[in-house]
Amino acid sequence: MLDCDKSKDCNGRATVDIKCPTTLKSGSSTIIDDFPNATYTLQDSEGFWKDIGAEYGIEESWVKFGRRYVRAGNGCQFAGADVKDCIDRQSSWFYNYPMKDTVKVYNPKDLIGGSYDKTEDLLYRLKIVRDNADYDELMQWSDLVDAGSLPALTIQTAVESMDKIVKTAKDISKREREEFIVSFLTGLLFFIPFVGEAAGATGLTAVRSMLRLAGAAGETGLLLHDIIEHPENAFMSVFSYLAGAGVGRAGFKNAANARRSMKASDIDSLGSLKGDLDLIETVRGVTCRI
């Protein structure tokens, strides 16, 4: 609010659009004396959350909007019992100002622990389907291999990457450390379809935040960014189909088809996983020729 001009239709106050201050880090003394109460309005909310996440690793759930005290006003010396209300009216405030809310740092252990029983059940189901494959004329061994190879190799690489970080943290280069972190975060994606939609969405948001903080670039980092932004892609579809596959052939076949539909460029971006997947393709090709 601003004191309006002295024209005949002025009723004392007016609301005008202003450019909101961007910082108070130097204190309220840096603000001009007649600075008005200001209400912040996000003009580009998507850009705001993207920038604050990329620059500081701050998640949207960590921020609330409320009233921010700026400076005490004058004129309440004789307000008596109403002094608090007077100070509240006379002081300068920023309204709808972004402030710290409850900050809960995501722990990957929650995602893994919350899905452990279901992922263990997947291993059990894989063994059942494997043992029964010879008795099901319509079950293809290639479907089992393609459905199970990507998640198995993803988890293996994730565990190995974290072991390397722990053992050689001081000796590895920044680029190697980033690659190891990306491999670990990629492994976390396997568990997301098993924990339900709400927890899965939280997991994707957390992976996005951790990826930003790691500052990982390169092809693998770009692939992970794409997976997070488009969770319906072929990579995540493999895991999703396996999560609901049961012990029938359809779920495993769908997972296998999703694996085969991955673009060559995506497979090339999987780092060490690409070599293992290529080896499986080679061995399977030789077996089929025999």
C-alpha cells in the first residue's frame, strides 16, 4: 500500500504494482524510508522453482509463503492497551513472502526400505517363472533375460558405485564421483514402481534434487534427467511392468518389449551397463544360432 496523491478522489491509500525487493540480506536499513508494504506474486512459478532448485538445491515442499516482518513503524507511543495492534498496523511487512517451511531431507533408505518386501517378491517370482519356463510353450527365455537384465545390472552398478565412493572418495576425480553418484541414483529408480504412486512421486522429486546437488552432467546425467521428467519412458516402463507382473508371461513380455524399445542413444548413455547389455545380446545371438 502507498499513500496516494492529493487529488480530490484520494481516500488515503492506493494499491499499485511495484517491483518487489529481491533480498533483505543487508537488513531493512537498506530500504528507503517510504517503502510500502509489498505483496509478492509469482509471475513464473515454474521458473522460480526450477531456478531455486538448480541454484540452491531447495525443493518446493521446503518453502512456504507468509508475512515477513521488515521494519517497525512509528506512531504507537500512546496506543496504550492497543499498542500491539498498532505496531502491527504501522510496521512494514512483506506479504506472501517465500520463507523456510519444514525441511525434510530425503533419505534413499526410506525408498529402498519401503519397497524391500515387494522387490524381494520380484526375485521370488522371477525364480518361479524361470523354473516353469520349460513347461510353458509360449514363454520365451529371451523375454526373461531382457526383462530381468536391466534391473539386475542397474542395482549391481549402483551398489558398486557407492562402494567405490566410500573406499576411494579422496582419490577419485570430480567427474568420476559424479558418474558414480548418477549410477547410484539410476539404481534408485528401480525401487520407485514398488512403493506406490505418492511415495514414487516423492522419490522422483528427491532424485531430481540430488542430481542437481551432485552437479552431474554428461550423457548419463542427461539420460537420468530425461527419465525423471518423463517417467513413462522405456527405462522406467521395464521396472513398472515387473512390479505388476505376477507370475504370468504377459508382464515379463511387456517388460522385455520395453527394454528392447529403448533407443540406442539411451543405451549408449548407460555407461558400464551398456557393455554388459551388449554382452547379453551377443551371447543370446550365439545361443539362438545354435
